[in-house]
Amino acid sequence: MTQDHVDYDFTAPSPEELEQFFPAYKINGFIAQGGMGAVYSATQTSLDRPVAIKILPKVFSNDPQFQATFESEAKAMARLSHSNLIAVFDFGEADGMLYIVMELVDGKSLHDSCRGESIEQKEAGRLVSEICRGLAHAHKAGIIHRDIKPGNILLTSSAEPKIGDFGLAHPLGESALNEGGYIWGTPGYSAPEVVDNPDGVDQRTDIFAVGILLFELLTGGIPATPPGLPSVLSGCDAGFDTVFRRAAHPDPAKRYPDADAMAQDIDAILQRLKNPAAAAGAKGSRLVPRAAKKRGAIKRPAALRTGAASRPLDTPTAKKSSAPIVISLVAVVAVIGLAAFILSGQNRNPGSSSERSGNRKIVTTPKSPSGKAKSAKSPPSPEEIAKSPDPAKTGPAESSPKDTPDPVTDPVPEPPAPVSFGVLAESLGNGNFAELPEGAVQIGSFVFLLVNEPATWRGALQKAEEAGAQLAVFDSPKAVTWASENLKSDSPLWLGLSDSGTEGTWYWANGTPLNAQLWAPGQGGEGDKINFGALLPGSQVLDDLEESLELPFVIQWVENRKAPGTLNEQMSRLGQNFRAKQPPVFPTGSINVGGSRFLLVPQKVSWEAANTAAVTSGGHLAVPSFQEETDWIAADLGKLLGDGNAAWMGGRFTGGTWKFATGELFYFVDWAHGEPEDPAASGKTFLAVRPNNAGAGRLAAGSGSEGEADYYVVEWSAPSRRNMPGPDGDRSATEWLTSYRNTFLQDQGKPIEGVSKEIRENAQSWIRDMKRDTKDVRQFSKVASLYIDSLEEEVERTGRVPDELPREAAAFIGESHGKALGKQGKMEGKSSGAVEKSKVVYQSGLETEVTRRAKIGDKKGTAYLKADREHAQDDNYFGRILDGENPQPTQAPEPGENGKELPAPKTGSVFGVDR
């Protein structure tokens, strides 16, 4: 709690003093005292129940508004019952002190347990997920906490978190600022609206604090400004970066809408971390940073590191055993509702070879005794699913008992030699159905295959692309009915359906808009991050799920032609739409970043081939045009690529500098460590993005050859967001400096000129006073007249009052001279401050351009501007710039920078100001 004008002096009474006010309780001892009161351990004698009694200073009971809120809050809290909330049993007022009787937690606070160190990421995620569940329960009852921090989270002996100190809580919809001037919260954990907009405080204010708490548990400290990424600071899973950034976003509208949503995202990360070996081995979906696989291997910056590594929580139980406290992962990563059902579902198709051959690929081609590959039988109807009178009745292709042996009663035959998609991909991708994978089902001109190898949505997309197929499209109620009845699964199945980067407008991979009647009730909503479609098991409806869930999936080929839902076909249609000036339908899996759409294409092609494909689709290879796109590349794209993979981006080294394919300025570039190498020596002249050890995407250079990158990234950019150069293009450093100085003088010269004008006017005023005071003496003394005339000429020339006068002149004009000189001194001090401020602005603009030119490899221009930056520290050199000259820097220090004189400036001074 912070407050501006209320102060109070609170001395906690002794247990003996307190007991007289609580006849129903036995006060056992003092626990702690803080800024909001004191806590005592006690026993409720009637129930023999251990409790904690918290008393508040009397100043709060004197505040009618606080007292009313406290009473309302205590009643509401007493009605709550949740394992992660400290139960409230009673409340009231004793000896002018408000009190509340609560559950006594046999443990210590999270603050004391962590002691400023990071803890193991699974344990951190578990704790925060459970805290979110407790908060969600309170929020649903209309209560927000307002002061979530480690000190207000108590841990039981089994490390179960319980949220306490709801004495600061208040009902939703009420201001965080009361009439007494109190602003609730703790610096570092309080959301911006607590101070900036107290009336806007709601449950998202608590979510902000939980985001800070998550960051602190993962890294050992609260975030700096601007905050770093937890994965970069501690080596934790990069998924926590997304959770933290969303939870602790400065704008409440961009945070999680409720605490349950935050808990679900954390639970999904914990589920992936449950089997780190499988996650790390899944191509394109590396989920566990290398440094986080082993306890004690996470290194943290010295600024945050108080111990050598992340550690388990320090709880009372931990002291009793040398083994670290790790709650059962079954309990830690339990995902409520549908998510748990999804992640635990393991479909088994009785006709699939995966049942009979363990880990062998499902995609195999059974052979007949003659050695020729068999073809799957087609149903009688030749029509496609969508056009079939009743596709639900056509059923899957029949197969004889010999082709599908009973895995229980029949002996397992010698498995046929596996045939990978690589063998059949080309023919299937061209619509040749002479040979089909085992388990494939043909209906009309379509062939479907249920793949029981769980993958993320993008992982499923990649496997479909490798097979020359598309993720399945069931774009009519009849088609969904057929799929539900014939593609049996205990788990949801990924399909070729997403909101296509358009947020809320859903399209199938073949370009068909989604029939909204196919959604399960309450699904398919707008404005969330869940944007990939799946068929729910045992039903005939679709659901929109988080792409990181690993599910089985269905792929599809089309007879006698390429499947229209492959990425190449989708991109080709999009290019035609752009050329025909028709509304675009972006490929499934496209992502909207600040108005531009990005698509990660899983194809190993050369940079030139990727560039051609991107341009043909009406886009270009991706370019970071502004900071939001750079952040997406670092946080999200790096995570999608996975360990050891790379993707081509829209940049290349040409004409001696790095340039973007779009002609944009080479800004917002975040190079990987040690990049780029010297292109002339290494031959690496094409831009790519690779994840670093922490999973963050960083730009790097490549030779552009086929197979060097596993992906390429296409962008369809918003023209208004492009970072295009001015009319004269990206100029040489010399041209840029001249133009920069002209603009700088227009902006910064005005305040200096204003002071200069004041100094000149003061000098002119003194001339008038001097001539008035010497009028009589000049009539009788020719020498005096000549002196006054020469003095006037000097003042006219210099624009300033001279510092000294001859003794003889002081007798006549000394008084006026002293006054004018004093005014001039104040004005020159003002001028000096304005010049120094202008120098800082000048240096800042130079630094920005130096950084940009260093990134694009313009070594000559960088050295030239660095030299000017050094010279501009000298007052004489900078004075010449302010006078409108254009002095040229040399890369070696000019005379004057080592104690010698610089070349003399032009006659006069800086805008008439003597410096």
C-alpha cells in the first residue's frame, strides 16, 4: 500500500494484551508484523481449531469507507472455499482494531521460501497455475486481491500455495483509490492502472501481478524496464515468455481476460515439459531449452544470480528430507476439462499398423504374396464427400479379416517393409492413387489417412506437406458426420482449418469459408489466440484449440490433381486474388502481426526459390518493418522453428551493405551473437532466422543453398507499416550527415537563436543608455566622443556587452555597464544550457544512424559518423555546426582534441553568442 498524506504509528500488542479482547480464542503467540497490521497464532477453543488472527491499525477503523469495504469483503471471503485460498472464519472490531480470523497455514511465505532465487521452471509453473486457479475462484465471486506478491502467498508443508491478505481486496468495479488517499498495492507488482486509472482496476490488475510473480520465480528478480524475456535470463521454456508478456502487458485490454485462461496456458507448457526428451526430439516443436533439461544447469545474469542455479522450493518438508520437494507431475500438470482429455487421449485404430508394430511409422504399404503393393478398396460411390447424397452411409473402405488380423487372437505377422511418405509422396501429391498407405480410406476422389502420431497443429501441417497432402477438409455437415463416424478416435483430430490470419474469419485449407453451424457450442469466438480447428471425438462438431496441443491428425489427397489445400496451392490462389484485386484469403496458419500476415512454410528450398514463391503469392520473404514484428520473430517465430532449424528471411548482402528485399531501411535487426560474418570471406550473403540456445529467434547469414534452411517465412505486409526510405533513398553517410544537420538546425537552432536575440537586444539597449549618459561629456571632449563611437562599433560587431571598461570610462558609464553585463551573464547561462541540450539531441540522432549502419555492414559510413560523434563533443566544432557551417570529421582526431587548437571558426560566434 502506498499513500500520500496519511500516516499512522502502529505498535503490535503482545499476545497477553490481545487475549482479553478475544475470549473465544486462546492466543498462542505472535507470528509477524507488517505495514498492514500484525498476525497471531491462536486456537478457537470451541472447535479446538488452529487459526490465525490478523489485526489492523486503528486508523483503518476510523475510515468509514475502508471499514465498510472490509466488512463486505470479509463476508464475501468467508463464503469462498478453494484449496488455494486461505479460508476466512470470522471478522469484527476489537478495542478499535479491525480483525479477521483465518485458516492457519503450517508453512512459510513464498517470499521466504524463494529468498530472491529462481526456482525450477516446472515448480514455478505449478505454483503460478494454482495461484491463478485460486484467484479465478475469488474473481468469479466478484473479489479482486490488489496486492498479489510472494509475501502474500503462503506455502503449506506440501508446497501448496494459498493466497492470503485479502484484507486489501475490494469488490470488482470499485476504485483502487479511496477517499482517504490510499492507493493499494506494492511497487514492482502493481499494474499501471493502479496509479494512472484507479477506477479501471479489475481482475486483470491481479493478473498483472501474477505475471510479475511468474517472472520473479523463473529468474530470481522482478523485471527491469524494459523487461527482458524469462527464457533469455534463466534458460526456461520460451512458452513462459508469451505467458509473462501477455499477463504483464501495460494495457489491461491485452492481458488475459481471466486467471483461468492464464492457468490453462501454463498447464499446456507443463504438459509439454512432462516429457522433455520427446518434446526436444519432435522436429519443429522444441519445447524445452537445452539449459533447462537438468536441474542446476540454468545460468542467470550476475545482476539476478544469487545462487549457482535454479533450485527447489524451501519448504518445511524440504528440511526434513534431503530429496528436493517435487510435487507429483500428475498433479502439477493436470489440465482441467477438455485439455486434459485431449492430452491424455491415445487413439488406437484397430486396422493400423501402429497397433502391430510398436513405434514403426503408421504410413506403410502392405504387400500381396506376389510382392506387389495393394490398393485400398474404394466404396461403390465415385462422388466426393461434399457431393455425396449421404456420405455417412458410404463408410470406409472394407478390408478382409486377413488384411486386418485381430491383435489378440491372431499371431502378429512379419511386418511389411515400411514405405515412407517419401516414396509415395510424389505420386500421391499428383493425385495418383495406384498405391496407398496402409490404413488409408478412399471415398470418391478423396483419400484420407488418420495419423496416430500426435503433433502440434504446425507439426501436423509439416507432415502433411511432406506427404504431398493437405490437412483434411470437411467443409459440410455431411462431411463432418462421415468423418466423425468413420475416423474413430478418443482424441480431437487436427484438420486444415484456421482463422487464416484474419482473426475471427475462418477458412478451410481449400479456401472454403467455414460453416459456423459446425462449431461446438460456445466455440469459434473472436479475439483469442486459439485459432486452429479440430474435430471433437464422439461428436459431429468442431472446436478451436491452442496450436501447441499435440493431437492426432487427418491428411487428405485428391485424385488426379494436386490437393488444393497444400501451402503451395493456397499461396498460388492468394497471388491470383491479389492480381485480380479480390479480397485475400491467407493460407491456413498465417499469423497477424500488427496488420501484416506471416506464414512459416516448411520446405527446404534455396533462398532464391523461396523468394520467387513468396513474390508469386503476392508477398515477399519476411522483413522486420517495426519493433512489434522484431519482437514476434524473437519470441514466437524462434519457438516455432525449434532447435537447430532455420528459415529464410527477406534480406541479402548486395552493393556492400545488407538490404531488405522490399527496399525498406535495414532497421529493427536483431543479429545473433557473432553475426553477421564478413560476407566477402564467408560467402554468406542471404538472411535467415535461427533460434538461440534460449529459443529466441535471431537473424543470421547463410549461403542461400537448398537444404540450408528448413523453412522460409512469407509476409504479406501492410504498406502503411513499411519502413521505407525517403525520396532520395538510403544515402551515403556524407549526404545523410549534411541533411541531418540541416534538419537539426531547423529544430534545435530556434531556442538558441532566441537567446542570441535577447543578448543582442540587451547590447543595443546598453548602447542607448551609454550614449545618453555621455551626451554632455562628448560635447566637450573629442577623445571621449571617439572612444564612445569605437565602443559602439565593437558592440554592434560582436552583439554583446564587453566584459571590462577602462577606468576613465567607468566613471561615466560604469553603472549602466554593470547592469547590462549582469543581464548578459544570465542570458549566456541560459544559452549555454540550450547548447548542451542541443548537443545531446545531436549525439542521439548520430548514435541511431551509427547503429543502423553497423547492422547493415556499412563499415566506412559507420566510421565516418563515429568520428563526427567524437568531434561534436568539442565546443568549437559543435559551434561551427550551430553557426550553419558543415565541418567534415576525420577518422583520426583533429587538432584540439588532444589539447591543441581546432581550425578557427568563422568570424563571429555561435549565432552571435560568445561561447
